[in-house]
Amino acid sequence: KCIEEIELAKELKMDVIVTDHHEPGEQIPETLAVVDCKRKDNKYPFRELAGCGVAFKLIQALSIKMDINEDEYLKYLDIACIGTISDIVPLVDENRVIAKLGLMLVKQTRNIGLREILNLLEVAGYKKIDASTISFGIAPRVNACGRMGHQEVALELFLTNDPLKARELAQQLEKYNMERQNIEKRIFEEAIECIESSKKEKEEPACYVLGKEGWHHGVIGIVSSKITENYYKPSILICFEGEDARGSGRSIEGFDIHEAVSKCNKYLTNYGGHSMAIGLSLKTDAFENFKKEFEEYAKNNINEEKTIPELKIEYEVNQNDVNIATIKELSLLEPFGEANYEPVFIYKNLKITSIRTLTDGKHLKLGLQDIHSYIDAIGFGMGELAEEFQIGDKIDIVGKIQINSYNNMEKIQVLLKDLRRAVL
């Protein structure tokens, strides 16, 4: 959508190729090429590539055209894999191929900067390099640089051939990530306070549009994601920067936030994104008008049933199903991610043999028995439930069944999503 910038580049005698994976605007820039699978005239058979996937396909196409050996472009699959998983695009079709093959390359990467990030993760306790490690270990550290306004540090890290320089830059990533976490925590707490205080004044809205001065525009997207996860409603957070304001939003299944914003765009100076995430800018004094119009649109277009989160359960298991060999077979379905979620199971009528909380009461740890077998279960952020149950209670649990490796010992562990008293 950067029409003016591209025109300036052309005036400066530059050839411009645009690669993107967002929904294009009504006007496509007149330049050498605009490569985007979401163009209305797109003929490419897969339209869900991440931005890095589109760039990778351009490299591949140029290599084929110029008769360059495939090793010269396949060596970038590790970076393409990290970007694809981090961008939370559906891990199906070609994205699955990029992620699966790329993960193999990440484990033996020759990129010195990426190797330093992996060393940091090893120190932080990450034992396995999989999609989850990229989502929760690599992506936040790399993204933190850009969010904190130092994106060149991440770029330099991936480009450097100097091991000492790479180590220094990786440490900077770690510093920016900690800074990002502190700012994110503050904004999240302030946003929650805004929501809870407004609940006393008016009826429950279909979405949340929040704005405040002093919020960091590089972090509000993550906070918006947490707000949406917390309340299961679309949210847009906007930071006021004098006369101008910038915002970022996240959505829920069944509500296209890009389409919604496009219907309320008369108060915006710019916007872009896709069905689940949006970025926008506007004048600060237009905030209230935009907020009112967007909330009205959401109210008229979100069915109340959509705001009730659903747990999609694959299968009911019992003690005959839950064994190390069977759980290891689930790894054939990896990499897990958007549109290829790790399977969630229900396991009924388990007896609590131990119950405690971890990390100052934040998390729940359970020992469970099913006739002749014992398993552990952990519920992150579910510590408050420890008061509702006691040893001897029978419960039904829903979660991901995994293998916890510690001191060369393998134990079955359920990562809890929900639990209830056993329905007998």
C-alpha cells in the first residue's frame, strides 16, 4: 500500500519489487512486480504463504530462471521456516513443507547468528528444537528488537560472519526482550484496568477498543493478542503520540478484523493486515469516532456464540492409550501450529493423588491415578484451581499428552487445557 514511497523510488531511478502476504489495497502499485498470493488476480495455487515464504519463493523462482543450483536457495530454508512459524500462518500445504524441512536445517544451521540464539535457548532450558521453541523462544527474541525500535540488531545478527559479534548481538536481543516483557506487562495491566472499570459503567461490548498515551506502539500488538485470548473478543489497542495515533488489533475465529476495519476506515489514515490481525493509524482526535463505529460494527456482526471459546477434543483416551510409544507416534504429525494444532484429548475419571502450586501459586501441578497407571499433569496459569480440589477427588481432564524428559528419564505428562469434577 506504500504507493507514494514507491513513486518516489521510481523517480530516483530505482527498480522496485514488492513482496507481501497481506490483503492488498484497491490500488496495486505500478512497479516492476508486486508478488502477493492474496492479489485478486493471483494464480498461484497456495495463498497462505507468510511474508518470508513469498520472499523465499521469489528467490527460488530467480534461481530456477538463472539456472542456479538449488543448494544456493535451499540454504535459506532455516530462516524461511522461522518466519513462517513466527507469523502464525496455517502450517498446511507449502507452509508445512517450509516448516518441516526448515526445522531440520535449523538444528544444523550454518548461520552464526541463529546458532548463538539457539545457544541462549539451551541455557534457558529449551531441550528440543521444534515449532514451539521457535514460537516461544526464537520469535519473541528476534521480534523484540523491532518492537523496541532496534530492528537493525536482528538483521545484523543474521548477516554477521563474526562469532564474537554474533554473541554480542544475541545478548542484545536478550536485553531488548526483557525490556519488551516489562513494558508489555505494564500495558497489559493498564488495559485490563480500563476494561474492568468500564464494565461497571455500561453493558458488555462485543469487542474492546482501547487507547492511551504512553503505550509503546511496538508492544501493543502482543498485548492486544493477550486481551483477545483473555476475554475471547476482538481487540484493538491504540497508542496516542501527540496528534497522531497508531494501533494494532487481533481477532477471534469467524470475525474478519481486516474487513471490519475496512468498513470503518473513514477515520483512519492507513491500515493493513489480514483476517486475524490488523495494524492501523489515525489522528488522535478521531479515536472516539473510530471506536464507536468499530464497536457498532462488531456488535452487529459478532454472534454471541462466537465469543464462547471452544476446546476441540480429538479423542477420549484411557490408560491403554496413554503410553510412551503411542505418544511418540504423535510426533509424526509435527510441526504443530496454526491449522495443524497439537491434538487435545479428554481423559476421564482420574483420581488426584497429589496437588500443589508452582511459581508463587501461578501454576497447578497434579499427580493422577487411573486404576493401575499414574501420570503427572501441569496447568500453566491455573494455580487458583488448587483451592477447588483435594486429594482423592475424581476429575476429568482435557489437555495435550506429552513426554517430559528429565535426568534421562521419560515420564508422561498432560499439559492441561481444562478440568472438571468427574461426570460419572
